[in-house]
Amino acid sequence: GQQVMQIPQYQHVQEGEDFTTYCNSSTTLSNIQWYKQRPGGHPVFLIQLVKSGEVKKQKRLTFQFGEAKKNSSLHITATQTTDVGTYFCAGPKTSYDKVIFGPGTSLSVIP
Amino acid sequence: SAVISQKPSRDICQRGTSLTIQCQVDSQVTMMFWYRQQPGQSLTLIATANQGSEATYESGFVIDKFPISRPNLTFSTLTVSNMSPEDSSIYLCSVEEREGLRNEQFFGPGTRLTVL
């Protein structure tokens, strides 16, 4: 079945450093979604990418969808303590399939 | 965006008992899901709650253990039956909104279950 992997599992950075998490699917995805879960909270939708090679920015966050639509990345520039949390990528094989979540990357930011 | 509430927010239960979790959405939604998230882990889909018909369960989850109701388009319940300590987890209700190519999921605040 479809598998979605993320690396790294954990990342500790100094405040102000950059951070990147990578997401890889065993199958082509219809779209890729990114969610953030703060400690003790629930996952919150960040963004969805649909097109091959698509890049979207949200302030300090840059999201990219690979050309083959099997991988994606989230890059945070100049991390802040408010960025702490677990970032999940998720995607369906087709737009009619259920969404499969990756295992997440847990980000810690040292002030 | 949909606003989702869950009750209870947390509970501590004895082994062998059952707990029913309620999920209420502020708008009518077609797709409603139940997830389990064990500490430090990702989200595992338990089932899709279908309005007016039986829920669709994922591999490893069965109706006898996790009966689900979906009486209308804004409400669903998940029951965790005959609980054991292995059922200790966070249970999350989720809805999906779709518009054209756009689809995103909204999650409830979760129910933190501890089974002794």
C-alpha cells in the first residue's frame, strides 16, 4: 500500500537557524498537504500543493512539490520559538482516495 | 472553515469498560473521519463515518471494537469498546472540505483517553 515517509524524525535548531523537512511517498500523489501540530494541540492545515513543481510561500515558510509528485519539502527560514511543533505531510494517491499522513517531523527551537 | 468540538476532552477509564466520544461540526459535511494518535506518533485512520450507512473501517480496526454512528451531516460518535491499556491514545475527529482541486482536513481538539 501507499507509504509516506518524512525525514528527519526530530530536529533541534537554535532560534534564527533554518529548518527543512522532507516528505517522500511510495506512490505519485494527487496533491500534498502540510499540517502543523503544536505540543498538546491538534493538527492544523497549513497548505495544499497540487501541481508538479509547485512552490508556495507563507511568510517564512516555503513549500515545494516535486516534479514527479512523489516528494515535497517544507523550509522554514530563521526559525522562531513559535515554530515549535510537529509538521506532517499528507496526501492521497488520487483525489478520491483517503489522505495518508506521514510520521511527522518534530521541531524544537532553542531560544 | 469548519469548527469541530469533541466531548469529552479527556477521560480515565477502567479496563473492560466502554467510552463514547462525540464529535459536533458547525456545518454540514460529507466526509467525516476518526483518527487515533498515540503519544509521539502520527495519525492513524480508524474509519470513515458515513451518514446513513455503516462506517468504512481501515485495516486493523473492526466495528465490534470501534462502533461508529453518523446520524446526520454534523454529528458522529466513536465508541471504544471493552477497553484495554493499549487503547490509551488521543482520538481525533476530522472533516474534509473539498472545492474543486482544493481539499483540506480540519481536526477536532481530540479526546485524550487513558485506560487503567
